[in-house]
Amino acid sequence: MEALLFWILAAVTVGASVLVVGQRNPMYSVLLLIVSFGALSGLYILLDAPFVAAIQIIIYAGAIMVLFLFVVMLLNVPTEDPPTGYHARLLGGAGPRRFGAVLSAVLVFQLAWALYYGLQPSALPTGAGRHVTTVREIGTRLFTEYAFAFEATSVLILVAMVGAIVLARKETRL
């Protein structure tokens, strides 16, 4: 039963994620992203990680999706149009396509590496089977063992916000 539920949730996650990219209407993309996050939360529940599943719903499907919806409604963009003016010069040419192709190749390499090493019996180091069960333990490990990754994620989100502001600004002619 769990295997069937896994495949259903995995199919919904992958299908909704592919449709997010393929939609021309940004509002539909945001709603499909919420569906993808919900199915991903179900996968976390199957992995016996209810805290991560709850955080997935609260943080991503809740707060961040509200932010995305606010930006989409604020910009009032009914469909995706090709960039013009400053943004066309900034994003023009085959540069973004090459960058996307390189990122795709990196993703395929990482997926192959994870599948190869993840299927071996000694893939997990000793002590990794211990489940962190309380929020206090999660917080302690997050701010001690994973402090650098936590702060790097904060900087990444800050850079993404600045980039969104730069891309969304209006052009002014002098």
C-alpha cells in the first residue's frame, strides 16, 4: 500500500512540477507549485518525517506561495511575454539557454551519482540511522552542525530577493 501511495505522490509531484514550467499563465504556475509542495509533503510523511512535512506545508505552501501570489497579482501579468528593452539586452541571446543546459547536465550528473551511491548498502555513515525526533534536537543540530548551510541559504534568499527587485523595476528614461 505504501509503495502505491509513494508512486502516486511521486507522479503528482513530478507532473505538477513539469506543468509549473510549461504554463504560460503565472497564476496557474503558482497554483500547480502548491500542488507539487503538497505532494512532496506527503512523500515526507511516507519517509516518517512529519516535522519536515509540516514545515513544507507551513513555510513553502503557506508563506512563500502567498508571497509568489502577491508578486504575480502586484505585477498583474496575465501571461508570460518575451522580454523587451533593458531586460531583452540583459537576458537576450542564447546565454540563458546555455546556462539552463549546463544546469540540466549538472542535475543529471547529481541524480546518477545519488542513484549509484544510494543503492549501495554502506551508503549511510554510522549513526545516521538515528532519527531526530524532537523540535529541540532539530534546532540544536540546525544551529550547530548545519549553521553554515543555514546561513548560506539565508544569503541565497537575500540575493534572490535583490535579483527579483532588479528584474521587476520599471525602466526610466533620462
